Amino acid sequence: MINTEIKKVIVLGSGALKIGEAGEFDYSGSQALKALKEENVETILINPNIATIQTSEDIADRIYFLPITPFFVEQVIIKEKPDGILLAFGGQTALNCGVALFKTGILDKYNVKVIGTPVQSIIDTEDREIFAGKLAEIDVLTPRSIACLNIEEAYAAVKIVGYPIIIRAAYTLGGLGSGFCSNDIELESLASKAFTYSPQILVEESIKGWKEVEYEVVRDRFDNCITVCNMENFDPLGIHTGESIVVAPSQTLSNSEYHKLRALAIKIIRHIGIVGECNVQYALDPHSEDYRVIEVNARLSRSSALASKATGYPLAFVAAKLGLGYGLHQLNNQVTKVTTAAFEPALDYIVCKIPRWDLNKFSGVSKNLGSSMKSVGEIMAIGRSFEEAIQKGIRMVGIGMHGFVANKEEITIGQIDEELSNPTDRRIFAIEEAFNKGYSVDEIYDKTKIDRWFLQKLHNIHVTKEKLEKFNSLAVLDDSLLIQAKKEGYSDFQIARLVLKSSNKEINNDLLKVREWRKSKNILPSVKQIDTLAGEYPAQTNYLYLTYNGNEHDVEFQHDNKSVIVLGSGAYRIGSSVEFDWCSVNAITTIHKENYRSIMINYNPETVSTDYDTCDRLYFDELTFERVMDIVDLEAPKGVVLSMGGQIPNNLAMKLHRQKVPILGTSPLNIDRAEDRKKFSSLLDTLKIDQPRWSELTTIEDIYIFVDEVGFPVLIRPSYVLSGAAMNVVSNRDQLQHFLTLAANVSKEHPVVVSEFIEQAKEIEIDAVAKNGEVVAYAISEHVEFAGVHSGDATIVFPPQKLYVETIRRIKKIAYQIAKALEITGPFNMQLLAKDNDIKVIECNLRASRSFPFVSKVMKYNLIEIATQVMLDVPFLKPDKSMFELDYVGVKAAQFSFARLLNADPVLGVDMSSTGEVGCIGENFYEAILKSMLSVGYTIPKKNILISSGPARSKVELIQSAQLLSERGFNLYATGGTQKFLSDNGVKSTRVYWPDETDKHPNTLELIKNKKIDLVINIPKDHTTREISNGYTIRRSAIDYSIPLITNARVASAFIFAFCKYEIKDLSIKSWDEYKD
Amino acid sequence: MATMTQLRKVRLILEDGTTFEGKSFGYERSVAGEVVFYTAMTGYPESLTDPSYTGQILVSTFPLIGNYGVPSDSKVNGLYEFYESDKIHITGLIVSDYSFEYSHWNAIKSLGDWLKENKIPGLFGIDTRALTKIIRVKGSLLGKIEFDDEIIDFYDPNQENLVAIASCDKVETFGNGEHRIVLVDCGVKYNIIRCLLNRNATVICVPWNYDFNGEDFDGIFLSNGPGDPALCDATVENIRKTMDAEKPIMGICLGNQLLARAAGAETYKLKFGHRSHNQPVLLQGTDRCFITSQNHGFAVDTKTLPADWEPLFTNVNDQTNEGIRHKTKPFFSTQFHPEAASGPVDTEFLFDDFINNVIEYKKKKKVKAP
């Protein structure tokens, strides 16, 4: 039945999380590995993303934390001699690498068979011209499209197709380099950019405004096909599907349309010859059954992860099994266990996916949504009405909104029209504001082309809001209206705000009143199962959600004190990502091992924690106070774990505590003492632990007085943030003044926190676990960058290589003191500054942190497992080794996605801007950092390096490495000051001119545009506007022309030393288990 | 749009006493029948006009219904283009979330208005998942939709010969193709007729108990239909008679059961009926598996098939029979619906197989003819 010659395979992961390629591939990779394991196939995983679940013990047989590039994969092939390779589970990164390995003959050379879809099929779908030709063979329509190799060909193509057109770059991630053009000027600018990503671009007819519909299709080697799910975009064509609100199943398609597109999807998958899974994206005319196929992804994708979660059908698991030779009918339905995988899930609910953007984190970035992707994460909401799902979903996104209505957001009328026709990340709120201003559904349709059905449903929510507002107390509110509001997804918070007219101060108390009131009326949510067959047969499933559109529970609740709830981390966002999923999954696994029933609450479809296989019960639902309380009321668990999912669960600590919910681990009162800046500060004072001086100030005058006292630079954190005025470091009075004008609102209500900023200080992290105030395990790591770069963006070394023993001893002592004072039980993390041997504490979190998976995996000691055991109060193994005994070094490096964020300044600061990370292991620091940086997309420069080294301090920092580069025969190009400094120090370089010195040559900009430069080192300096703008132009151009860019002198220096010390062929190809502890 | 407060409360009462309260969006009249569910996520206009649902109160497990309104009532070849028969056949409709406002280019009215015109009650606001769980356990269950001012009794439609109600009452011919197909109408869905017409057929639609053996035809088609196959002895007799002639036969759903009974096999009532678009069936002796649309509560007992017959398709989930064929003669039938509408169209090729059988038969007949 299956191919028994395949005994050992390589699985390629997707590397660091980035925009367009996020946690979904941890989920699909983990599923594939599980499927292979079940068939006793030995698995070798290559993935430098150390924070993933798939790179954990017991998932793959061997793991290489190495870059996913043809070079490294070939080395692993040589070493491991696999029979096969899986390319479909690591996103575009794995696919591109696989195609390269195939084209260069490496797979043939070592006789490695591609498991699943043949590479030729992949190539057929990736090259748009071949693809359109393939579909034309079977009379399937694609948008009229002409491939062009240069700008002249593009102009000629437009003559045939006619404006408006869409430009696409071939072979890119999630629409990179794509966009709409309505005239020659737009074409010129977009096409030249697209050519930097790809040698081929496409000029296509625009079908903007059509419905966008996707199908997930599966095919086995017997030619059996199913479509697991279809999905309809709320936003019509023109907005990348990753940027769209999406519902599953489709809502506005008739049976005939649904099955026409379904049959086409099957026709396509057969013709292309995919074995496994693919995704077909359609444009469907809203006025007829006319359609175009927009795209086919011959691999698991973000949509397939969403479809798996939306239906309960494990696409990646099944795809891996089909690759080994199974037929669909020979596999079990993993949910029901009684039916087979050869079926199409029937849903009796609707799901709604909403993207999460973090555009506020970037300065200069365009907020308009279009055909390329900018969102960093997504959520999925489940309900039995669209109103319920979308309101849940808006809350889940976690941007401070309470649903479709009853938000504080205000948009003026001028902006509404603009928002509706040129959508940004806030369009959904503009729709509600339009209703408030009296716009009709038709008027909004005209501007947005969002199908009227969706708008009408949103209007229902709006109408209910108006009805609720007419009441002033719960006692006079009709039960039927209250029930209707709950069925439409209204939260207690929204009802309190609308009916009780609660102020921000009263709202937390008032929502409890709403809760009590409706409980007294027995208005409660029902727990429903996701069973893939809409209840047609009985199925025991543990995949659950809550709804008010129901009146009975599908499951029973055993109040036996043997269950533990773990709160997950919600939408991936900048600052909270797959690392917290790793922590959550490890907590669940440990809870299960310790013979408790594990209950997970989370709603992020890109995660492993929301795989119903990982826990005893999964509530795919909100992490709001209200919903967590609903579930706690039903389950009456032994306890709730808040410390694994990052800040979202942590923020619920006090609220749950006040309702007497048993919290496992550190007492919420102590969590509050660490979270509350003032309380924590006074605790440090009591313990005589040093901290940077800070003050919370409510007037501009006080700010100046404080700054006079501590001196510049200072770190400023306004509590009320207008765009562009987030947390920042200011170095002089001018900057401070400028910043305060931006922040505008400084008052008692909106104080500003100003802290002393210590320059040239090392930043150090400690991740630890304590039990009843006693530290039982810890790991100390150091940043390569000096303090000032957010810890999430920093390059982190573990174990520390350059810290004084004295420093480490002091840090350990501080950790012990704080653990004792806060009676910590469970995980905690602290960030500290060290200058000489002076240590200052900057932050303390009584929860798992971003670096827990990294340090746990490097030292091969699972801090989360022990933290969970500690919280459960069961026996645990104390580490018997010290981190200093490690014979190797781990380096964690950040992945940035600036290329996707049009116009964003790719510079690092106190606020985080990276979207992912990798962690690699080496024999020493240089080997590890080189592997890490190669893993996040840096390449070793061949010849030419452009340096503008910024302030004097970084000039000094870089002089040795510049010397080294010069000795190794690299050509250095340097801007004025840098060139002079290098020359004064005996290093030869070519002077280049600033971007605005357009008449002088060589000009930095032309070198970058002509791709003469292999590496750009640009250290920002905070002086004149001109320098800032020139610096920005250089940095942004480097990103736009895909040239590696480093903006930190210490990282630049470390990277240069590393690649001068090691050639790529010298890097050791060792699996994780070969690094002996 | 009717506001919520104007909507009348109405109850669904099951024979076991369970009561669900919802609101009315259809015609306001109390009705009784058998309560059945279907799990398809699209195709309510097709299901509502499917004669197989005669006498039944239909529950949609997909909660959001009415989204795309009701399609145009245009006709092609004398058949409604977008409906499966000339009227709504269900007795009542039960949904969770009804869309008062619809949106579709081909819609001419709302589902609620359509129900009102056809005097069919519709309820929304029901926990259809809870209701479905009750129905699947009981298998078949009587129920009534009751308005406060109109108390009625339960009614078991299975006591009657539903086929007689759903069937046409006189012979009617559609199309003008070269293959003359007698269609035994036990409650036929229009799409079966369309599938035949598209393949160059003349369709002679005859009532369920009509003895068609005297007609001039090249093949027999046994349609789908409601109820228990054991009540259609008249049809079974007529099929038996025609089997000697070796003219090609194809049957669908009830047609599969009638062909089996004509061959001498038994039919029985399933514990869990098949009411969905996602049923996998395996072609006997191969690894070819198809996703099919199904709506049946009875099945053919494969063990009772005579020696010259064999199973054609088998359900992968519960191993029940999904089709039979004669080992030597051009007779076959399927339990599922290759004509889809609604549902997946993956097995429509079976109509080609049937027409090919007809062509083969005609060739042979020519050879035999002097």
C-alpha cells in the first residue's frame, strides 16, 4: 500500500517567522512529522527556528538548526543519506530551496526522492506563464497576463491588456513586489521595484472588486480528490488574501457557483499532478458565474492551516501520508475516528479569520492595504452567526477593540470616505462609523465592493447597538434584546458600555454586573463540538467553541479537580509569537504527563497549541475575562495557568483572582507587584537593588525638570500614543521638544514615563524557574547589541561569552532576592543592564518569556516542563549541570520583514520591530552567529561593502573590522565622515556621496540600485534632519533592492569577524543531539 | 424588513415531547410531518424543491440560511432552470440563523417570501445541532410546527405512499434527442432530466406505477423519490418485466432500491441515514473513491443480491451499499445522486456510462435486426 523504500526523509521547515510565512508552517511541519513517525519513517528536520514546536524533542528524529538554503541542505543530505525529502511543509522558503536543489541536480545526484507533489508540478504552478498555459490546456480561465523581462516589455503588455492592471513578481513570498497601476507613472515605479525581486514580472488584467474565493484541494496517487474547505474573502479582490477578513465556508455563493469552482479545483489539481494538498484561489464575478483562477499554491499554506482549523481536517497530516502512498479512503478521519479521510467536512458553524497588523510599530510605513501582505498574524473566531463570529474576532485581534461597535475609536467623515475606498487596517471600524453617520448599506457597498450580505450583517449589529443604547439599566432591558445581543456576539463589556453608559473607570465593575444579571436570567453560552460532519454521526471530539446560538452543551463536565486550564497567547504579533506557543504546548504536554486533563484556550489558527491533538480539551475561543470565566464556570478546574501565553493571560491575573479563580503558580498579587511600575520600583528599593532612575510625569515642566536631573539621553514612554510617538529615546532638548509635541497629550490621565537611559551598557537576560520563592533553575544570556535595542530584536548569546564572573554572580543574587520577595512559583524573566559591574534591573516578568525555548533547547533542559511541574506541585528533576559546562554556544538572531512594509525605516530601537527569530548552535560564538545570520537571510558579501558608520562611538567600534575586511581584500565604500575616519586610521576605502548629492559620483543610491553592493552597514545617527533623511534613503533602498543591511555597529562587527574567520564550508553540519551536554 | 419584535414565536414539537421554540420567517400555519436533517452547506433552493423530501420537515445543520435569496424562476426546455421540481416539496423548514436580507445577482426574492408564497412555514432561532443529535439517534422522528392558535396532531407521512404523491400523474415528454429514455418518475429531480437532455436524449417521464413496457424506448431510468421502497411494488413489477429485454437501466437513490428489489434483493432501514454532500463511495474492486451527495434512510442489503448481481459502489464510512450492477447485462444503479444539485458533481460521468450503454444496445439491436 505505501512506499516501503522510504525509510529516512528530510523535512524542510520555513525558518524564522516573517510576514507571509509565519506560525502556520510550524503547525503543518509538526503534523507532517507526526504522520511520518506513525509510519516508522526516520525524520531529519532542517529548521533554524528554535522556538518552534517542530524543533522540539520527540517530534523529529534529528534536528539541524541550520539555514534552509541549497548549500546547507546539500551538506545535510551528504551526511544523512536520506531516501526522500518533503518540500511542501515549510512554505515558500522550503519550496524555493527544493526547486533550486532539483534544478541544480543535487536531488538526483544523491538519489533523493521528492515525497508528495513532484517538483515539476511545483515549477508549473510557480511560473505564472507556464501555469496559465497549463490551465489553458484544460480550458480553465486565468486573468489575461503577459510575462515581461524588462520595463519596455511591460509598456507593450499594457497596450494589450489595458489599465487598470496588476503587476506581480514571480517566485516571491505572499505577493511581494505586487501592486495595482492605473497609469504609466505608477507602472514605472512599481515595475522597477518588482524587477528587483524577480527577473520576471507579470502585467495582468485587473479584476479588482470581484469576489475572492479559495478552495483547499487534496489528491492521492489513485487520483481521488476532495476539497476540504472553501473560504470567501470579506474584502473583494484587490486586497491580498493574507490581509483580508475571510470566512469559511463561503456565504454568498449559490450551490451552482460553489460546485462549479469546486469541480474546477479538482480538474486543476489532477492536471497539475499534485499528490498531497494545494490551494486554488479564484476571482468570481459578483454579477455572473464568470471566474478567473488567480493562483495555485502547490504546498501547504496559511490558508491550508486555516482550513484545517476551520474544519478539524488535518490537511498537513493527511498530505504527508498521501505522499507516502496512501489513498484517502485508506486513512482515518482524525476527528471522528470512525469515518475516513476521504470526505469533505460539513460545518455547522461559521469561522471568521481576521488579520492582525502592527503597522504602528514602524515609522513611515504606509497603512494602506493592497495586493501585498503586511499583517503579522491572524485569529480565527467561531460562531453560529456571522455577527457572533466577527465580533468575537475583532476582540481576538487584540488591538483594544471590543467588537464591531462600542469602541472608543473616532473617525471623522472625510476619513470615512477615504477609509472605505482606500482601505487601511481600520476599515472595519470605518464601516461602523459610516453607519453612525447614516450611510446606507448600498452607499458603503459602492465604496468598498464588500458584498452587501456582509454589510447587512454588520448593519444588524449596528441596529442592535442603537436599541441597546435606548436603555439605561439592566432591569428595564428586555431579555429578548439581551439574548439577541449575545447571539450577535456582544460582550458584557459592550453591553455595559451601551446600556449602563459606563465610564472607563467603572466598566470593569459594570461588566460584572452585566455578567451577574444574565447569569441570573440563565443567559449563558453553549459549548459545541467541531466534529467535521455537522452531527450526522456521533463523534467523540475534544475540539470545542462557545456560542449563544444554542441551548445545550455537546460535552459533559467532570468536576473532579483533575483538569488544568492553560491560557494561550492569542494572535501572533510583534512581541508575542511562536515562542509562547512552544511554552503553552510544553505546559499542556507536562500537565497531561502528570495525569491531569489539559484544557487549552486559544484562538490562533497558526499554532500547534490549537491542534486538538495536543490537549485533552481545546476551547478555540476568546481569551477575554468574560470567556475565560465562562469556561472556568463550566469546567471548575483544579487551576488555571497564566504564565505561558505571554502578556494576554498575564493581564488577566488580578481580574480572575478577584473572582476567586484558582491560579496556579505565583500569586496574582505578586504578579501585580511586578507588573505595576511603582510597586515594583519600591520593591527594588527595599531590596536595595539598583534600577535606572525614572519618573511618571504629568506636566511638560516636570519632564524638563526631571531630564535636567538625570541628563540626556532619556527613554520616554507616553501612555497615550499618537501615531509615530511611541516609546523612544531622545538625546537632546530639540528632540525632546519634538517628541512632546507629537505625544501632545500629557496630563494626569495620560502620564509620561521618563527613564534615565544608560549608554554603552550590556543588556542581560535571566530566564528562571522558582518554587515558593526558591530559584530552581535559571539561564543567563547576553545581548550582542548594547542596551537600547529591544530584547526581541537583539542578537542573544547563550551561554554568555563576554560577561564578568562577578556580573553573573550578582545577577544570580538579584534573581534569588526577587524570587524570594515575590514568592515566585513558576517561570520568570528579568532584563538587566550591566556597565562594569554595576547591575540595574529594567524589567521583571513573572511569566515565561520569549527566550525560554531558546535557552531550554540550547542547554537541553526544558524550563517550561519544570515550571509546569513546580506549579502543579509535583516532583521534578533539578538540573545537575551548570550552563557554563556547555561545550558550544547558541546565538539567537532576529528576523525582520521590512521588505514587506513599504516605506518603513528599517532601523532598530527601543520598540520591537522583528517578526521572528532563529537560534543556531556553533562550536563558538562566531560560528553560531554566522549560522544565525545566514539563517535570517544575510549572505556573506563577495566583494563590495558600503559603510556609513554614524556616530564617533560606532566608528571606533567598526575600525577593527573594517581593517580586517580591507586585509581580506574587500572593497570598502564609505560616506564622507566614515571615509575620513577610516583613512585617518590607515584603512583604504572609496568615498561615496550621500543620496541627496545627486550630482556627485559615485553616489550611494546608484551603487545600491545597480546592485554593486553586497552588504550595507548603516549606523543611524540622531543629528540633523538631512543626515536622518539620507540615512533613511540608504537603509530603505538596501531593503527595497534586497541587499543585506546591518544598522548596529556591534552586530556588524561580530558578523564581519565571523565571516572572516569562517568560510561557509567550514561551518559544522551537526544535528542538535550531536552537541553533547 | 420585518423587525424581530414583529416576528411570531412558534414551536417545533417532537413526538418524544421535546420542544424547541423559535421564530417564524415563513408562512404562518401549523404543519406536521417527519423531521429530517441535511448537512449540506449550500443548495437550499435545490433541497426545498427536491421531491424526495415530500412529507418532511427539513432541518438545515448549516446555521446561516437564506444568504443568497431565491434564484430566478426562468425555464429551459419546459423545466425550471434553478429548481429541482415545479414546487417546494418540504412540509416545513427549520434553521438556526435566517438572513432576512439576501445578496445575489440571480436572486429574485427572499427565502422567507418564497416560503410564504408556497404556504410553507419556516422557523429560525433553533439549536439545530441539538435537534440533529436527537434525530440521528431516533433515526426517524415525527414532529410538528405549531403556532399558538392552531393546535394540530402528529402526522406520519410514511403511512402513505409518498411516491404516489411525488410522482407525476401523466406521461410527459421532454426534449427531442436521439436516445429515447423512459424515466420512471418516483419524485424525480429536474437535474436528472437535464443530465439526460444534455446527452442527446428524449425523456419520456412516466408516473411511478405506469407500465412503460409498451412504449417505444432505448433505455430506462429509475428516479429518486421519497419513502420506503417496499411500498412501490407496482414499479418493481414493471422493472422485472423489462429486465428480460436487456434494454439498459440506470437508477438513482430510490431507483437503486427498486432495481435491487426487482432483482430479488432486500432493502432495510438504516440506523443513521445519509443526509449530506460529503459521502465517500468506493468503486468496487478499485481504489477509486468519489465524494457524493446523498439523501436516503433505506439501503440495499448486499448479502441478499442474487448471484448474477454485484455491488457497484460501497460507502467508505459505514460499508453500506451505494450501488449495484448486473454482472452481464447493462443494468446499474447508485444509491447516491450523480446528478448532484445540490452537491458535488464528481460522478456525473455515470450518465455518460448509461448513455453509452444505450448506444451499445442500439448498435446490437441494429446488428440483430434483419
